[in-house]
Amino acid sequence: MKSYFTHLQCTWCGNEFPHEKPIRTCPDCGKVLFARYNLDAIGKNTSRDVFKDRASNMWRFFEMMPVIDLENLVTLGEGATPLMRAKNLGATLGLENLYIKDEGLNPTGSFKARGLSAAVSKAKEVGEMRVTMPTAGNAGGALAAYAASAGMEATVFMPQDAPLANQLECRALGARLILIEGLINDAGRMSQEMAAKEGLFDLSTLREPYRAEGKKTMALELAMDLGWRAPDVIVYPTGGGTGIVGMHKAFQELQQLGWIDTPQPKFICIQAEGCQPLVKAFHDGEDSAEEYPNASTNAAGLRVPAVFADYIILKVLRETGGTAIAVSDKEMVDAMTEMGSAEGVFPAPEGAATLVGLKKLLDQNFLTGSENVILMNTGSGYKYMDLL
Ligand SMILES: Cc1ncc(COP(=O)(O)O)c(C=O)c1O
Ligand SMILES: [Zn+2]
């Protein structure tokens, strides 16, 4: 397996930068950087058919990933999660092709494993062995796990009311956990201050280019599992939005490679009623989202009031013909049981929120019923016992 990672490019000003040294946001304008690959060479030298016979984890897509040397991979078997046909819910809702992608089966029980496997591997490759990060909960546990495996020192800043399971797993997996008063943005500021003070590398999502590359693999798996096509609709519970950013980028790269000839899926952004900066900005016709005041929801992963990649996500929703929907905490918690008892998948409240959103889409006649619809269950329900 050979690397085709060439450089980084700013999503705002378009300027290009080398990837050999540690880098976070655009040195010129401060916005999000994307990893760029020599797609022509990938197309010439390899084929989409090589991936299915490789070890079943997300690094099977190595040619489209940002690590140069295989020696630097920090992997715990993340990815390769099942895409299950939700036939019982589908029959109830009148959808012929409804699927759940169960990201709760990842190491540390959430899709955050993908982003952190990529970011920690790349940090190791550029020699950053002391890292820090703010988290709403699940990403902290994932960082702790990958840092432990890499022999790195990890510091995690987490709101004190994040799920107990997230706090305990961080400690058990060897991270320095700092519980803070406030929300993830406050944790982000503290993490940056600590990074400056102690010379740590900050892995805050989308403020470094590689967590999105890890999340990109969810879309690569969807395309492969559907026989090299994109689904029609992806319903995604959105906090910082790294999953939407990464999956849209993946389908774009697959289109450029000529490995799929279907259009981008419609991306549906689900947020909580108590924290819906993107839903508000989308329906107000804005290109950016203001910080959401007094953010509050039981779905810890959705409690992200200020969205750094707002301009990318809003563009993706509009360009793909998607939309944005807010759901209540009660609806989400009820939907944990509904999805669980119908399909045997025990979702995180964030994942269950996609089912609530789907029903609202059906009420709005947004779907015809024949589309290929994917509900992204981003995490395991086991970490949220107190909600039930
Ligand atoms: C279970 C779960 N779902 C969804 C999200 C939101 O993810 P993203 O940052 O990709 O929007 C989080 C983030 O913490 C999460 O833990
Ligand atoms: Zn820039």
C-alpha cells in the first residue's frame, strides 16, 4: 500500500501548504485545511476492487488516507462497521431501502474512533507525542485510547456534566482528564491555552486536518457496501459537523476518481432543539452560523454551540439538496427505545435523533419512499444509561 497524500489546501482562501510539519488551520486565514491527494495517480495505479480483500478496518482505504508510512498507523480495529437494512422500521415507515450504519461498534463505542485513529497516527508521523483536546464526551475517550496505544501523553478537557462513562473511560485509558465548567467551546479555549503553555499539540476537530479524513472512511464504506454508489440520503446527527464534512469530501474524491457515478447524497443535518446553530442558519438563509445562546441538550455530542466549519456544512446542505432539522431531547430518548426494540441496535441519543429526524422528513413529504436512506448511529447507547 502506497501513500498518495500530496499537500494541504485551505477550504476558504485556496492556498496550499506542505504536510510534512505539524499544521492545524490555514496559516494565512485561519480556516479549515483539507488533505489533498494525487487522485490521477491513484486512479492509474490502483482500483476500487482492492479494498474489500484487505483487513477489515478503515485503513483498508490507505491510498486515500493522509499517513505516509504504514509504521505510523495507530489502529485498534476501527471502522468496517455494519450497514444493516432496517427492515422493521422501514416497513413501519413505508421506506423500501432504509439502512442503519452502526458506528456504536467502533473501539470506545463511537465513530470518534475513526477521527482519532487518523489524527493520532498523523500526529505521531510528524513527531507530536504530547496532545490535548476539548471534547463533548466521546472524542475524549477515543483520544485516550489511541494515545495509549501510541504511547502518547493525552490531556482531555471535558464539560463536567458530560456522560459519566466518557469521564471514566478517559481516566481508565490513561488520559489526564480536566473537567471544566462550561461547554465544549470553553473547553476548546482552555485546551488551546494549555497547548501554548505546555507545548502540546491541539487536536480540536477541524482545527487540524486529519480527524475529518478518518470520518471520511464512513462514506468510503457506504459506497463500497452499496456496490460502489452513493446512497440517496444520509441523516446525520451534527455537532461540530466533522462527519458531514468528511463524508461529502469522500464522495467528491470517489466521483473524481470515477469510482462512483452517482450524485452526492442529500445530507440531512439533525440537531437538538436546545442547541441548533446550523438549523437556524440554514433556515435563515445564512452562510455562517452564529454561536447558539444557552445551549443545552442531553445528547452530549450535539451540544456544540459554535461550529468552526459552519461555512462548509451549510454549503454542503444546500448544494446536495439536503436540509436541517431540530429534534427534542424527549423525542431522542424515546427513539433510543424505538430503534432498539425494532432493529436490535442500541443507539446513542445522537444516533436515535436521526430516526426522529427521518419521521419529520416523511411528515414534510421530503422523501418519496423509494430512496436509499442511511441513518448514522454515531455511538453506542451503553454510555448513556442515566438517560434511560
Ligand atoms: C455520539 C455522537 N454523535 C454525534 C456527534 C457529533 O459529531 P460531529 O462532530 O461529527 O458533528 C458526537 C460528537 O461528540 C457524538 O459523540
Ligand atoms: Zn486560508
